[in-house]
Amino acid sequence: MLTDPKSSAHEEVEAVNPTHPVLALSGISKSFAGVHALRDVDFHLHAGEVNALLGENGAGKSTLIKIIAGAHQPSGGRIELDGEEVRFRNPHAASSAGIAVVYQETSLAPDLSVLENLYLGAWTTRGVGIGWSTMRREAQELFARLNMNIPLDMRLGSLSKATAQQVEIARALLRGARILILDEPGSVLNDTELRSLHELLTESRDAGVAVVYITHRLEEVFRIADRITVLRDGVTAAVAQAAEVDEPWVVRQMVGRDVEGLYARTPVEPGEVVLRLEGLSGGDAFRDVDLTLRAGEIVGLAGLVGAGRSELAQCIAGLHPQTSGRMRIGDAEVAATPWARQRAGIGYLPGDRGGQGIFSFRTLISNITLTTLGAFTRAGMIRRSAQRAAALAAMERLGVKPLLPELAIGNLSGGNQQKALIARVLATEPSLLLLEEPTSGVDIGAKEEIHNLIDALVAEGMAVLLVSSDLPELVGMSDRILVMREGRIVGEFPRGAEPEDVMGLAFSSAPVEA
Amino acid sequence: MYRDRSSQISIAVFLGIVLAVLALLAPRFFDPANLGDLGTSVAITAVVGLGALAVIATGNIDVSAGAIFAISGVAGASAADAGLGPVASLAIAVLTGAVLGAVNGVLVTLLQIPSIIATLGTASVFSGGLIFLTDGGLWIVGLPKDYTWLGQGSVLGVSVPILFAVVLCVLSALLLTQTPAGRRIFAVGSNAEAARLAGINAKLVEGATFVINGIALGIASTLTVARLGQAQTNLGDAITILAITVAVVGGTSVFGGTGSVLGIVLAAALVELTRSALTFLHLDPLWSESLQGLFILAALVLSVVQRRRAGRRLRPTSIFRTEASRA
Amino acid sequence: MRKRIADHLPTAVLVVLLVVVVIAMSGLSRHFLAVSNLLSAIQLAAPLGIIAIGMTFVVLIGGIDLSVGSTFALSAIAIGMLCSAGVPLALAAVLGLLVGVLCGLLNGVLVSALGLPSIVVTIATMAGYRGLALAISGGSSFPIPADLAFLGQGYVAGVPMPVIILVIVFAVAAVMLMTTPYGDRLYALGANPVALRFAAQRSRRLTLSAYVVAGFLSAVAALVYGTMVSSAKSNFGTGYELAAVTIVVVGGVALTGGRGSLWGALLATVVIALLQNGLSISFVPTEIQTMFVGGALILTAVIYRWLPPLLVAGRRRDTVVDGGRTSSTATHPATPTKETTQ
């Protein structure tokens, strides 16, 4: 199973469809601050074909798409459009070349109407003025074809994420793109909407458009894809005609690696119950969650982005409203404010290190000791030497490099930033850790260190709720795994489960029982 | 096209309340002479509001409005005083406003200084410059009749400023709702990043709005000077706050992306009506500045309440690719 | 690398500015460099300097307070009118300070609890507070009794009291910002409000406090100024908000928040004070002075915006982009824009 993806993939890409591609990416590489997002990737798009791009979170799909869209420049390799080499210096260049990308983050104007957003920047004109009626007619026809029921005069910002995305897809189709890339549209559409989208994509494909479809939902793949490309760890793991492979094959290509390696766990006897959730709901984000967490155990939460895992963790930390159900921390019900929860022993590591975690241009000292400033305060003033010493000690304990506490945290590598952030979370001496994506964007060495750290903490009685999109990490570290889908817990796996099984449950699109 | 009626309705309701109070307590308010005078004030204020609408709708702000108003007014008056005739004088005022607006535009778009800083700076440069150029302040009186006709004359019983305002409002409304150029203003204000991706030149649009504001101020100041029959350098003292009041109360979001001419007109009416009502009800006119502040706050709080009720979040978050925001 | 340049730039710019101003002003008039003149210059600018310190708190958290001049006026009027009504000056002074606190409180509540953008809220309260001052005072001037005249007019060891008060306020504020947990958290709030909340800190309270400080210090400044000129009038402090913002921007405190030091604000106060003094003793008309201040604001904004990127570009070609995000330049911080997802 552990084939070297690099060598065979090149031949595979060529072998599958030898006719000339509309867009050919060859040997594309891209690094960010020393971390390789893509290495020597080949990706060919042919007119009149739906190409499904698959891969775990972090496999490099987004980066590849952004390169095609002109939002990033590749560090190496070439791009050819209709056989001629091109460079898309910016997104506008790419879109002028007929490439339309529909991201998960909507690129539309929230204060304008749906109709206007469809024609943003390209209003149909009748003389000097805008031809609203023509636009409206065209849009209505399109919506009828797409089976979309969105009122054209509605303010876009009032729409749900799913609906807004539909508008964006419609907009791309309206502008007659030659290459249409959809970044996980299925994750926010219901079955009827999805079916109509697929019909439309099939129509577009038949009309000669090259469609790239990024998704996690495997039965979607086999419904509409002609070809499947799987990325893994920044390289092309496999390329195949959809007709020739099946789901298990795809999953194997996506996961692929030896899971045991990075994740040594010391066996621990679970202790007392640290957290008990009964029927916990947090608005639309998650519903009816039952969960028990004991000291000395790691419970993993698996699921797609949007399944409600983040919100659940944040609710426990007091950062997301709890709308019903009960939560007991230890024996007590604790006030739903972040500081009360922190005092009750909850430590929360946010999933987005840059946006939600670090204070980028402030020092390591400042970042690490922010939550425990009281410990160094005498007569209202911070004893800077004590503060620095504490930060230094924490940095040493967690292996943060370089060991210069006065550095701005933004100057450190992702792995070291993360360790510093963990140091801050640990500073309040929590008994329960909520870790979101603890090793995202972190190099292998730091990954291992962080895992060892978590293991050591758990061996001393820490309880950990691990939210991670890194499946091998989740499977390797957790004592048991709960799978969330569309806001509910849909299943549980014991230690030693097969990643494919966990993934399958998380990615399935079978409707969740009400 | 999306039209936000809720703020317009609120203003209309307030207007109704004030009118009702007046009808009960001071029926003399409704004498035609007074109404005509009020109408002229509303007209001029509305023109000022139109300029502010353009700038704020793109997410910027212009606190040098008062200074631009003063300079262009004085420029026009000086031209009229020198006998250049009403048309040329108006043109000079408009041109002056446009140039000053362009300065703001360059600072914000090319030099990329945040509009609050740029216009705070130009506010003092412009107003200081005015006093300097007029040798410590001037006071032009006795302007020629053909010029003052612009502010005091009437055609078929309707005062000239009202005519100006009507024409400008209709034109603006058409421009803002029926032409790509106008729609671009709202697109840029709503989500500059998305606008850029859609091929809109956001910088050009933003720069243009500052010029538009300058032009509007030039027209408004000419009408004011003509109406008063005299010009002085402190002409623009209350204009900045007035412009922002009318814009915000008129439903223009300070985040950019929304606003309407109708809202501006209604807001101008409300502001002027209340100001005038204060006198008629024998309330101290010194309260009018306070009142404007109160208006803005009330409008802001109201918009928050409306959004909360509509389930919308205060600041559109998480699904739109835009630039970072701060407290 | 870029960070270090950006951090030291304000100090360097300020020192250069100070030198330029001193040289230019002494060139304009031989009386400029006299110690008595310099002290008098700072004495006159002391109220503004105190206000600027308050403004710094607000700007540090990424906001702006345009109502400081109006709070200044309202507090002064409150003191004046209370004295005229027979209230002993000491009590009136305390009540005047309370007025400042309340003004700041209103601003703070609207911004922190309702999430309203500080620029519009404070433009509204700017009009509201001054209007209130105008209305309740009827536009007249109120005398301030001589009991506390030493505050505004006295000398200690040859140094004017207002300067001493400015220094004391600066010292207290500096201690608060640079040595207390409150200060650390305030800077963090300006640096990344989301992260502060996720770190379980009380962000709303912090936000509120910044505006209260600004209001309070505006009132302190009013007390100093009122006792300096022995009167109170509703037109006090017109244009002070511009001047305070100018000082803060020139002092290198970023309008985006989280960065900058009070020293910069103090130095900038001195620079502006000397500039205005030098110009006025050379009989340069006030309007030109205003132009200079406005020009200084724009010029420093341009320098701080363009110098760091130019310097870094000159040093090395850097194609590394962190995590796929393009480096952010300060966009339009005081004019709120929409939030982002990353």
C-alpha cells in the first residue's frame, strides 16, 4: 500500500487521457516558509470532463486550486493553457482566461441583491443604463434550469452560506467559464440542490467545459466524475478513470500511510469523570451531544469542517452559546463565560493559530504569559524578570525554538508557534484540554514532540478532547473516536479502528436521523 | 436590486411624529412662506448629503467637508463679486470642490492613507489655507442679483435651490441605481475584495467618490451663499457634522455598501424640520447641535436593533472574503 | 526584520522631527530657545497632551475617539457652572471629572456592548457633548474661581504646574500601560481581539475602560485649562480631536491597534507644542499653524505607511508568504471594514 506516489503518478496522469488538455499543470511545487504544500504535482484538465480532486485536509488541494486561480504563484513547474505556457499573475488574469473558481468563502458583495451579485462587475447594459429586465430574465432562466429557488431581490448577506454558494456557482456558469472549479460545494447543499447542481455540471461538461470538483463525499464522486485525482501530502498519489475504481480504493489512496509510527501512547487507566455532556445543543451548530470524558483519556472528534466539532469545543470553553442540555465540569455546572470555564480547569487551544491564537507581533513572553499575569504581579505591577523566567521555563519544557523569549512570536515557525500557544494553555493548569488542530501546519519533528507532550500530560491525568482533521493523528492518539456529522454524533470507534472506517462515517451523505 | 426599506420607514415615522407635534402646538409653522423657506433648507442639506452618501457608501469618510464647503463657497462668491456672472461663479465653486475632493482622493487611494487621517489632515490644511488666502477671513456682501437669484429666486413658485436639489436627486438616484458606475460604488463598499476580483477598479471608484463629494459641496455652498447674499469664511463650520448626520440617519451604513437617495432626502427633511421646529416651539436653538448628535446615535442604535431582530449579525462575518476589521 | 524597522521607525522619525523643528523654529526667532519660552510652550500644550494620552488608550485598542474635545468643553462648563451656582471649587472639580467619566462611559458602552463603530459613535457624541455644553451654558463664559488657580498658573521649582500635571499623568499612564497586567491585556486586545477572547480574557471590559480613560483625561485637561485661563466656555477644545489624533499618529501609535508607545505620544506632543510655539512667537498666523499641523499629520502617515515596505524591499527579495496569506498593510482601520475568514 505504501507505493511511492511520485514516480508512478506522472505516468498515470498521461496514461489516463492522452488527448491534449485544456489546462496542464506539470511539476508544480509550492512552499510556504519552508513547509512544502505541493511537490512536483501534475494535474491535467480536459474539455468536456469532470475531474474530481480528492485528498485529506492539508493534502494540498486548496493550494493547487489557488495556483490555477492565480491567487498564488508556483515555486516551480509550468502551467499550459491550450498548449501554451501561461502565468496567472493575479485572479483577474485567470478569470479573463476563462477560469472560474467557486470557493467555500463566498466572493460576493453581501449588501447587494442576489441578482446583482450574479452580474457583479459585468452588469448587462442597455445604452447607458443597466438592463435589469434582461438580467432578471436570464437569471430566472438559469435558476429554473438549476432548480434554484432563491429570490433574486434578496440581500445576499441574509442568505445562508449554502445558498450564497449556490449563487456563486450560478454566477460562474452565467459568465460562461471554460474551466469551472468548485471547492467542496457539496458540503453545504442538500440533496435536491446537489442533484440539480450535478445535472448542471453534466450539462456544462457536455458543452465542453472542464470541471474540477473537490469533495469529500465519495458517492458524489462516483455520481459525476469522469476522472479522479488524489493528492496526498502534497504529491499526486493517484489518477484514475472513475469507472475503473471504487470507494475503498479512493480511501486507501487518500490515507495511505503507516498510522502507527508517530503516535506512541502510554497505556493509562482512565480516572474520574472530568466532563459530562447530556443532550447539549448549541443553536444550529450542534445538537443533542452526549459525551463523557475521564481523566487520563483522549477522546477524538472526527468529522468534516462544518460538522460542529469546533463549536462544540468552543461551547465547552464558554465561547459559544449553549442553547439546551447540560454540561457538568467535574461535579458542577460552571457559568458559561470563558473566564469561569478557564478557572474551572478548562484549557482551549483554538484551531486557527494565526487568527485566533497568537498575537503575532508581540513577544513570546507576552503570548505565553497572557493568561497568568496575576502570578507575576506584585503591588499591581508585573515583575518582568519573573515573567520572563516563567516564559523561558515554559519554552524549555515544550521545546520552543529559538530559546529567545523577546522574539515576536510571528517570527517563529508554525511548529514553534504552536508549542508556545500550548504553553500558554497549559499555564493555567487545566485538567481538561480542548485541542483543535494541534498539529496543523506543523512540521514532522514538532508534530512528534507535540504528540509526546500530549501523551505525557494524559499519563499524568489530563483529559483531552482532540478535534483534528488529520485522520492518522486522530486514530493514532485517541483512546476512542466520536464521529460528528451535521451537528450530531453519529458513531463511536474504539482504539485501533481503521481510518477508512472512521472517514467513511464522517463523509457519508446519508441523511442524519432527526 | 436589493432595497432596504426599513430605515426609510423609520425616518418617515419620525418625520410624521415631528409634523404632528408641530401641527398641534404651532400651526403657524405651516404658512407657505415658512414651508418654502424650510424646503430650501432641506434642498441644500440634501445636496450635501448626496456627496456624503457617495463617500460613505464606499466605506470611507470625509471630515474635511466643512472646509471644502467654505473654500468653494468663497471662491464662487469672489467670482460673482468680480462680476463673472452666476454660471461662471457656480462653475468655479464646483471646480474648486472637485479639485479639493481630488486631493482627498489621491491621499486615500494612491498614498493609501486611511480616509479618517487623510481628511482630518486636509480639513486643517484647507481651512487654514482659506483663512490665509483671504487675509484673516473675509466677508463678502452685496453680491450681484443674478447670482443671488440662485439662492433666493424661484421658477413657477418653486425656489431655485429646490429645483437644483430635485434635479440632482433624480440624477443621483438614476446614476446610483441604473448605471454600472453607480452600482460599482456600492459593490466596492460592500466587499472591496470581491469587487476587485470581479474586475472593478476599486481605487478609481473610491477616488471618484471624493471628487463627487467635492462637487456636491461646491453646489451646496453656492446655493447657501447666494441665499444669504453674503459669504464668510466660517461658512462650513457645521457642515461636516451635518453631512455625516444626514448620511447615517438616511440609512447609509458606515461600513459601506448601502445607502439611498430617498433616505438622504428624508433625513435632510428630518434634520431641517427639527431644527426649524425648535425655533417655532420656542425651544433654545442652541440645542440643535446636540440634537444632531442624538440623531446619529439614535439612527445607529436603531439599525443595530433592526439587524438583531432580522437575525443578521452586526458585522457580516465568516462567509465573505474581505479585509480584516478592528474594534 | 520588517518588524524591527517598523518598531524603531517612530522613534527615529520623532527625533528627526524634533531636531528639524527646533532648528527651524530657532531660525525663525531668537527667542525660541529661551528656557522660559520652551517651558511656556509645553505649558500651553499640556492640556492637549493630557488629552492625547487618553486618546492613545483608545487608539491602542484599534478605536478612535473624536469626542475628546467636546468632553473637554463639557467638563469645563460643568465646573464653571457649578462654581457659579455656589458649589465649592474642589467639589465642582470632582464633579467635572465625573462628567468626563460619564462621557467616556457612554462612548465605551456603545462601542463595546453594541459593537458600534467607534468613529461614528464618537462623531455623534462629539456633536452631542459640545451641543450640550453650548446649550446649558447658553454660549456664555463662566469664571473659574482662583482657589485652584495654582493648578493652571502655579510653578513648582520653576516648572509650570500644568507641565508637572502632564508629567504625572504620563507617568501614571505609562505605568499602567507598560507594567501592569491591564496594560499587557490592552495591547493584546489591539493586536488581536479575537485571540484575546479565545484566551478567556474580558475583552468588553477592557474596551470600555479605554474610552472611560479617554473621557476622564479629557476632564482632567479641562480642569488644568480652566484654571489656566480662569474661565470656562463651551467653545473650548475646538479642533482638539484633530490635534490629539495628530499627536497619536505622529507618535507612531498605529491606528490598527496593538502597537506603539506612550513615549511616542509624549515626544509628539513636545514636537507639536514646539512647532506651534515657534510659529506663534514668530507671528505666524494661527491658520498657518493649523495648516502645519494638518500637513504634519499627512506627512507622517505617509512616512509610516511607505517607509517600512521600501526599506525591506531594498534589503532583500522575499518570496516567502506565510501560510498563503499576502502580507497585510494597514487598511482603513478607523473606518471599519468587514471581517474576514481565513
